[in-house]
Amino acid sequence: MARTKKASISTEDRKVIGSLLRGLRRSSGYRSVEAAATTAGCPASRQTIYQYERGGLTPSLAQFLELTEFFVLTAPAGGEGAKAEPDLRALGVAAVVRVLELPAYHVAPARALMAQMQPGNGRAR
């Protein structure tokens, strides 16, 4: 079976994803990408995080979730500018919910397809 070309990700989706990651990084107390990337356990390099935040690259859903977990649960830096833990966790949840609804990750269409395939929701055979 031939592989199909991936659907392009809109500039708007790239900006939203980058903005969410930037917000999580700053809210966890990392003022710079450098500080986050040099922290033990960071799942991405400095340049990769820069590219994600600027919209040059788009992380896969798994990569987005890894970075979110890192900023919120694994290694929040704390300090000046950091949100309180409950607020940071709520921000993390909101970021995950937001990206799941973006067309870039195809979760909403998957949910719609699952709803259509539910027994009793289709035409009789």
C-alpha cells in the first residue's frame, strides 16, 4: 500500500502549538529556552524547542505531551515568574485539551468517526 502524503499543518495551528509550549515553559519558571533545555531530563534540544515555539516545526502529539509533562510535572523550575503548582497543572491540562481539538492532530475527526461507527448509529444493513 502506498503511503499518503501528510496533510499540511496550518500556520495558525503552528502558532497556537508554539504559543502553548512557550506559555507552559514560562509558567513553569524557565525564562529562556536555554534554561529549560539544559535541565536534566528535558525531552528536546534547545533548537528544537525554539523551532516549536516559533512555529518552524510542529511537534508530534507525543512530543507535545512529553514537553508538557516535563514543564508541568517533571521539572518545573519555580522561582520568579513561575505559577503556583495548582495553576501550572491547570494550565497544563488546558494546553493538552486545546491541542487535542486542533486539526493538526486529527483527534476531533477521529472522535467524529468513532461516533459514526457506534452500534445503532448507522444505516441498517
